[in-house]
Amino acid sequence: MKPEQITAWALNELPAEEQPKIEAALQADPMVLSQADEVKSFCDFLSAELRDEDFALSEDQRSALA
């Protein structure tokens, strides 16, 4: 299984027709499933942190970047 497929699975971004195939492949290989679960946990963590407004750029910081 390709890393980008695991990432797409972890982010729930797989095309509907690919979902069952990837799920079956993950269930068939416990090692790959473990790695995929780690990727999903990391993606979930990043998604939660990126939503935290405490880490958002201030208006001054945004202007400086622009």
C-alpha cells in the first residue's frame, strides 16, 4: 500500500470506490494497519491543533507575511 493511500484513508479523503479496497488491505495486514492507525492519530492531532485559535496568527503577523 502506498503512503499516500494511507494518508488519504487517515484524513477520510479516499474516493468512495477505493474505501472498501483500502479497508480490506488494512485488515489483511496487521503491521500496515498499525502504521495506518499511527498516521490517523497524528492527522487527528494536527487537525485538532490547527483548529485551536490560540495558535492562529495575529493580524500583524498576517500582514508581515503578506
